[in-house]
Amino acid sequence: MPGPLDGIKVLELTQIVAGPMCGVMLSDLGAEVVKIESPQGDATRDVGQFLPNESKVFHVFNRGKRGIVLNLQTPEARAVVERLIRGFDVFLINARPGVAERLQVDYESLSERNPRLIYLENTAFGSEGPSAGRAGADIIAQAYSGLMAAEEKVNEHGGPLQISATTPADYGAAWTSAMAICAALFHRERTGRGQRIETSLLGAALQLQNFAVARLPVSDATFLQPSLDEVRAVRERGGTYSEILEARTGVRSMIGAAFALYYGSYQTADGAIMLGCLTQLNRQQVRRAIGLTADDDTTDSDSFNPLDPASLDIVEETRGTIAARFRSDTTANWIEKLDAAGAPASQVNLPEDMIDDPQVQAIGVIAEIEHPLTGPEQMVGPVYRMSDSPPEAVGPSPIFDGDTDDILREHGFGDDEIEGLRASGAVGVRSAD
């Protein structure tokens, strides 16, 4: 059964994560995605490569696509794009502002040849403003947006510790870009008009922490402003980054300390467990499951005042009691008791174990893919279901320069023309002779 974007063609000039992942998402929805690579290949082909031009990183972020090699530094290759774009619905690029114009693949140039084109440009900081022209990456967006500092973690030198389990700004930008493209395609169905879309790593990182970024004066005056005043004082006296984080925590740490008793992790006899209790009912469910009485934990009582500095001692004593309980038994036994009580809790798993997890298998998000060079592969596929036009991981990543000639033929290029383009170095990879 075809996906909802069946018949939509996407031409992609992307690299690293944000742009390529957007292309993967569009492919899952049924679009035909063609990835443009330079004669040197996508940079991620070399990251941990196990065969020439093949790496796990490239396979994951480019599955479901075909590939074409174009040397856009040459006028001949740029002329190829001008011809190709007439047969595509979407052009996707992630690069520093100005790159698209230099390569003559900017919105104005391409939409002149295809007015119905949906053109998406993802940059680090956006196309306007004092930082628009700066180089960027996910880790830069983490730092600039405040997302890194919001983690409140420091390295051994006292500096900020990056979010390293994933690339949140990249993935956020990919999801935002894919959503915007789908909306623009819907708009085109109604109006016949294409349009330009701009997304950024900075915007995605801000969206991921909209609660912290937002200003609500009536609330902030009580819960936030005292901390900000402390931060300003630390900065003015030249305090360390760690001191700035400590000042930022401020009043919020007192209010959040009791909350974190049941919204955080504990060690068990054989691993770790995570609690996610947002309500008083949930917290009581945990207490029943681990055998705590009202005398053992008074943090939900009417007499407990989280703004009283003495409350921190009460919280720490209670935390020690809870930690000792969880350390006394295995993860599986605690999960059984917590599930029976209805409390939100989970064992802490490793990502490498997830493909074999029965719940992951049950929701059908693991895609089975056959790569012509490497054989069977398992990857995270579409993470949602659609009853009438289901998404699907349609195939592997492209072999370097494996589809170039076929794609050109499909768009009206003759064999003699293709041979000439290859000989000029405009398309494909020259053999090392």
C-alpha cells in the first residue's frame, strides 16, 4: 500500500544528521528521495567505515534513498540540477547561509525553473541576524540555545558537559523540517503554489526547552527572578561556570528537591530504575509499593514547606530511605510491584538492547533492510502508524555513485550526454587510472 507521499520526488543536498534525517522521514512516508553527493562523497561515509565509502552512520541516516554524484563546483553540474529540478517537488538543503547561492541552487534560482517547488533550507542559526553566517553544528546549537546549560552538568575541568547520547537539535530540526514540508505540500495542493521554508538548529533547540525559555512574569517573579539575580551577581564578580549553574538552580532547587524524590533514578540490586511521578497519587503509589509509611516520608504533608531551608535536610533523609529500599531488591521485582501499584516506572535499559526488547518489537518500529553490499540490517524505522497509508522503510542507503546514470536517464539525459558529463568530471566519480 503506497505511503501518503507516494509520487512526491525530493532532491536532497544535505550532510551529517538534520538534513539527511529529514530525507529519511520523507522516504518513510512514500516520497522518492534522491541524494546529491559530491565526488568526495558524504562526509559520514568515512565515519567508522567498514568497507570503502560505507559506514553505519551513513546507512542509518540515508536509508530509503537513491544517490547521484554531482560536482556542483562545475557549471555543467549546476546545469544538470537546473534540468533535474523540473521533475522534483521538493528541494532540501542544510548548509551555511550563502552556500546555496554560491552553488546556484538557492530558492530564487530553482523556483524560476519550477514555480511549484517546495524548497527547504536548514541552517545553524537562521538566515538573518548577527549570527546567521556563523558555522554551526548540533553541539553549537546546544551551547548557544541554553540547552547544554539547562542540563546542569559539568566536565572534569568545570566546563559544560554536552548532551552526547543523541543530537537533539539535529533531530528536532529534522522533525520540524519534515512537518513543514508536508504542510507546504498540502498548501500547494490547495493553491498550486510552491514556497520556501527555513528551519534552524537554534530554533529546534529552543523548541525542545520552550518551558525554560518562556517568560511568564507573574510566575517568574517568585520562582525564577531570585535565581537570575544570583546569576547576574556571579557573572559580575567573574565566577566560574559551575557557580553560575549553582546560582541558576537557586530557589528552584528547594522547590524541586522533594519533587525529584519520585521523579528520578535509583540504583537497585542489579541495575537502575527510573520513577516518573508527577502527581501526589503517583507518589503514594510508589510509597505503597516500597513500603513507606507517612512517618517515613512527610514531603506531601500539609506541614512540609519546600521554601524552608530546613526542608532540604528532610528531603535528603527521605531520599536515603528510598534509595536503601530500592537497593535491597532486583529491578525486575521492583518493576513488578510498581506496575501492580500503577506507578509510572521503568528499568533503565541500554540502547543496544532495544532491538530485541519485546515491547519495541510489539510496536513494530524496527525495520528489516537488505543492503546489496552488506546484507541484512535492522534499523529504527517509522515510529508511528497510519491505517490507510502506512509509512515504511523502503530500502537501504545508496551505494556511492550507484544510481547516477539511471537517475539522469530517467530525467531525459541520453547515454552520450551522460558519458560526456562523466568525462568532464561534472557527474559521477572518475576512476583512478
